[in-house]
Amino acid sequence: MRGKLPLHGRLDELTIDQALDRRRASDRAIVRDEVPFPGRVVTNVNVLAFLKPSPRVFMTIRAFLPVKGRDLRLDLFRGLANWAIFLDHVPNNAVAWLTTRNYGFSDAADIFVFISGYTAAFVYAKSMLVQGFVAGTARLIKRVWQLYIAHVLLFVFYIAAIGWVAEAYNHSHLVDEFNVAGLIDRPMLTLLQGLLLKFKPLNLDVLPLYIVLMAAFPLVLWLMLRRPDLAIASSLVLYFAARQFGWNLSAYPSGVWYFNPFTWQLLFVLGAWSALGGASRLQRFIRSPAIISICFVYLGFALLMTVAGYVGPLGKQIPEGLLGAFNPNDKTNLAPYRVLHFVALAILVVRFLPFSWPGLTSRWLRPLIICGQRSLEVFCVGVFLSFVGHFLLELISDSLLAQMIVSVSGIALMTAVAYYRSWSKDLDKQPAASKSSEESVSTSVS
């Protein structure tokens, strides 16, 4: 159902999540229609807002909101992305050959950014509808602040660890290798540029990108809820314009951002668009045998081009012009072939891994899912551990056994942090639940 709804709509039986337990039912009436989607239900929302004390204002919402509840597939793949980012950040690590970057154009960063956009839309869309644009924006800015604080803490601990190791073990080359030499020559200026997200040591590029994308998301979400196709079209225009005209943010002391926000925003917005109805409207397209075949063919082509880039004899069998078009992989500006590769993977995942797949609740996948649910903490710990692993391999041994021990130990520590944070979060909820229970008993007695 689309368009403006009259006041006499069936508000009592068709409110979203009972209008958030009907606490705001007097301020907003939210009507939904359910449409089929593999393994779940999505919601086509139209909102008739009553903005007190102003007159009634109609807001036509053309997006589809997912129903309440977690899609464990998102947690699973975000956990995989965090593990892969850790493995890929440990130099000369044979275990990193298990990650997707070695077998196609896209890698864990693409997964991380797409799912971040999807979950941002899932979490904050209802808030913006029910509480209004200002309140929804305030919630988003609060999240941006949390991300920024996490980045600052990681930044400080990261450079402190690099500096201490370089001095204590006479590994001065680490200062240049991890791009922190500026802190020795111009400490105050470099630190300031770090706080402004312009100076980034090696491997600290993803979180600043996430911060910038989330900071710009309130306006994107406002448009996405009203004109989702216009929002994704605008994202595409910005993407191609940035690639054509070389738009990027400047870095310190020179150069530009490794992850160009003007191009990488496409995956973030694509994730949000998918969450708000884009994926559900493409179900016939996704299930087409021809499209599935094209996806498999393209993934095979990407595998061939990627492997040929580092296997000399294979590369010599491919025309130089064709091989050079994909090697080196343009990650900074998110080359179109990377986007297509990720989309092909996403289509196959949606097609062959349903929302209700029993394996998502198995104890074997539980560590990955927990890591996906506590993504921010796991990501920060993984980045720090990647430096620790690099140092240990350089100081002690870089044998295959040592690489395996470092990789498994790092993943185990990341998983332990995820389980601890989940347990800690559950503890935080218990006092509130106990207090509510006590108040209910007290009310009953009185």
C-alpha cells in the first residue's frame, strides 16, 4: 500500500510492533502491509504523523521495513569479514589464503561496508519514522560519536604499541612500515590530524570510512524512506562522478584516503536500499536461472583474473590488456568490477542461503555469529592483534606453524572478546528487568 492514508485506516490491528508497545500511538499511526520475502516478512510502511502542536502532516513513506528480529546471515558474514580482515592484516600470513580477496575482486571490506549500511537502515529507520527526523538523527549522531571514540582509543593504543615495540626491540623500521614516523618528527600536528581522521596508521582506514558514512546517513535515510530509488540513483551518480573527476578526501601528510568515501558510499547505500525494500522487489530477478548462471560465470572470470595476477605462468596465457584491467585491483576508488563481484556473491547467498536455514542456529557457527553481533569491539581488537601477530612472526618465527598459531590464537581472542561483551551486555539488562519486576509487584500489592 502506498500513498497518503486517511485517518480512518485500520490503525488498531495494523501498527508496527504494536506502535512500539503503543507508547507513541497518539503521536504516530503506522500502517503496514506484509509482502513475501524468502524466509521472512518485510513491511511496506505509510505514516500519518501528528506533529504536536502543529496541524496534521502527511508523510508518504515508500520504503519497506524489515520486521523486528535479527537476520543471522548478516551476523554470520560480518563475523567472517572481521576474521578475514584480521588474517589479511597480518603480513606474509599463509592462513590469509583462505580469505576471499585471493579468489575474486571484492573482499571482506566490501562485506563489512554493505552490511553496515543494511543494519544502519534496519536499526534507525523505525526510529526516524516514529520519533521524527531530529530524534532519529540524534540517535545516529550518538552512534557516530561511539564509533569515533572507539577509533581514538584504537588509534592511541595502536601507535603506543608500535612505538614501544620499535624502541624496546630495536625494530625502528616498524615506524615507517606502519606509517607513524610523523609522530616522531611532528607529534602534536600529527596527533591533531589523527583526531581529524586525516592521519591514519597502516590498517586503520576502515573505521574512519564507517564514521564518515554514518555521519552523512541521516540525510540519506530521510530520502531513502521517501524515495528509495532516487536515493540509490543519487548514490550511483556520486559514485561515477567521484571516479570521473577524482574526488576524494585528503590525507596527512600527503595523498588521499585509502578508502574513498565518495565511491565506497555506494556499497553502504546499496545495503540500506536492500534493507528498505530493494531486495524484496528484486526477488523475481534474483531467482531467475539466467541471472544465477551469469553470477556463476562472472565469479569464475573474477577467480581467473585474480589468480592470474599472482601466478606468473597463468598470467602469461592471458592478454596483457585484459589482465592489466583488473590487476592491480582498484580498491581505493571501488572499481565497478568489485561492485559487480560483490553483487553476484550477494545474489547467490540470498538465493541459496535462506533466512530460515537451520545451520544458522548451530553451535558450530555460533562463534562467527557472536563476532558479527559484537562487530565494533571485534574489529578493533582484530586490528590491534594483527600488529601483535606481525611482530611475533617477525621476532620469533615466521614458519607455517607459527603463522597458524598466530592466526588461530588471534581469532580465539577476538571470539573471547565477543562472548565477553555479549555476556556483559546481558548482565546490564538484568538489573533493569529486575527493577521492572519489582515495580510491577509493588504496584500489584498496593
